[in-house]
Amino acid sequence: MNGGSHLINTETEKLIKRELDQAKKASIVLGVIKKDEKFTSGTIYDDMGKTEIGDCVFEIGSTTKTFTSLLLSKLVLNNTIALDEPVSTFKPEYKNALSYNGKEVTFRHLSTHRSRLPREDMKKIRQRLKEHKEDKDNPYKYFSHDDLHQFFMDLDLKKEVDQKWGYSNVGVGLLGNLLAEILGTTYEEAIRAEILNPLGMNDTFINGSPEQYERYIKSYNKKGNRIPPIELPAIHAAGALKSTMNDMLLYLEHQMGLKEEPFKEEIELCHRVHAKTRSKKLNMGLGWFIEQKKWIDSPIIHHGGTTIGFHTYCGFIKEKQVGIVICSTIQLKPMRIIKMLTNLTGMVNEDIAESIYKNNF
């Protein structure tokens, strides 16, 4: 824990305790960043030795999509591609999967989940899980680039592009792979060279060093067995990044404009409203959700990330200059999952984040 403990109150502490008490071998780490203050705190089940909370590694899951969209924004603003350019311009072999009734899927559609592509290739993922039952806690491990390629070769899109919003991991996976292909490299190398290195995020990675894995927070399933680090070889861009609280708070400093270089214009492009979702109160930036809550006039820009072992919240209110990152390894009960999917309750860590926001106005 470092300076700024007043940034969280007793209500926040109660919410954190409740989550930990209901889970097995669980950890929660959180960070708050403001103009002149930074605070990190947490409870980690396993002994991390001399590693400070801010340097412990966790999976950010789908928050990776915001990095993918920042890369997209960079290539748009340097005129490498256009947001409304058809993706099939670069992937003509996927024409049937990326067009319907004369309308083409564009880069903007992939980034804002308006492509009408399915969420996953569930048929192939189920097949791979049957073939590798020992890796049920790592469901994407054997879903390969060849599998993803075949999925798009076989798919015949039957839905009106941009008519409705629908979250798609394969869509963002394709987006990241294609951006890297345009740059002549892999997604992992592209995101490191084009985004992470310029931001100074040296502790954020897809495949880390042995030293970084020693700082990895362990997550456990309901039986108390260790869940392995996530692997998504075919769709890195949708959720494969791992990071630390110190790196993620640095990321939010850039997102909130507390640090303006090197991506001020690229970040601003990501924060504009580019599309609607199913909810009137929730719009899409490039990669980011832009949400209007009843209790505040300014929008909350955020993205979550859930892997098999981790739940991450990353969000900020630009006008109030407060940003929050929360990571937990709690296990979810079936009823809570149902309530989350039907919008009867917030996503994991969202109530903790809301408590912190309200305490900092």
C-alpha cells in the first residue's frame, strides 16, 4: 500500500471483504490514479515474497481490446488504413464472412462490435476441449491460427452488418491479427513496438520472462486447484495481455490526459462515440465502453476483462480525473453469472469501482 489510502472508504473495504469471504484462495488488487495521487492496495492469497502489490502480474483479459483499438487508431491517423475501409480489401478470401447483402464489415465495425460476427467459434473450441480434456481451464489453448482462418473461410454471414450490436472475440481477434499483418509482424510484436514501448509499459506482455511469471498472481478454481495462465494463440488481440497495477495506472494516466505524449490524438479518437450498443446509456468508442450513469453527469469510459481465473475492471472519468483498476481472482456462482448476463447486477468489481468513484468527487 502507498500514499492515498483516503481514496477508498469503509464501504469500499466492506465490498472487497465480501468478495474475498465468498471465494476460495482469492486475491484482489486495486489501484486509483488522480492528478496528484496514486494509490495501490490489495490482498493476495499466496505469499509474493518481496514483490510489491503494484508489481504483481495479473491477466487483464478483454481490456486488451482497448490496446488493439489504440493500435487501430494509430494506423488510421497515420493514413495506413481508414476506419470505414472494408476489411475484405485486405482479406478478399474472407469476403463471404465479412459482407452481407452488399454491405461490408469495416475496421470500425470490428472495433465497436457491429460486425454481426459471432462471439466465438464455439463449435471448434468445444472440439478442441474434447481433444484436450486436461486443459479445460485453458479453453483457447488449442484454438489455432489455422482454426481461425478456417472459421472465416467457412463462414457465410447471414446478418445485416451494423444493424445490431453483438460482442465478438473472433472479430477483435481478426482485427488485431490483420493490423499486425499490415505492419508485417505478429500481434505480440506489433503491440509491444507500436503501443507498449512508447507508453513505457515494460511490464505488460503476452508471453513474459521467467521473472515476470514469478510475480504472477495465482488464481484457483472452485475445487481449490490452480488455474494456468491464459493462452489465446489465435486471438491475442481479444484478451491475451498480462500486466501489473503500476503499468495499468500508467496506461490510465495516458487515457485521462494526465500524460499527453505520445498518443494524444490517437487516444482522443478512441474516446469518441463511434457506435451504439443495446443500451441507451452505453455507447462504443473504439474498443472502450462509454457509459452514462444516473449519479454523475460525466461519462465513465471503461472496459472489463474476464478470463478463467481473473476479473479485471479498468475505467476512468476524464472530467473528474480519476481512474481505477481492479483485479480479482474470485470464483463466480452460476446465479451471479446469470444475473450479470441479464443485466440484473453489475459486472465483477463494478460495484467496488462505483464506490471508489463516488468517494472521489
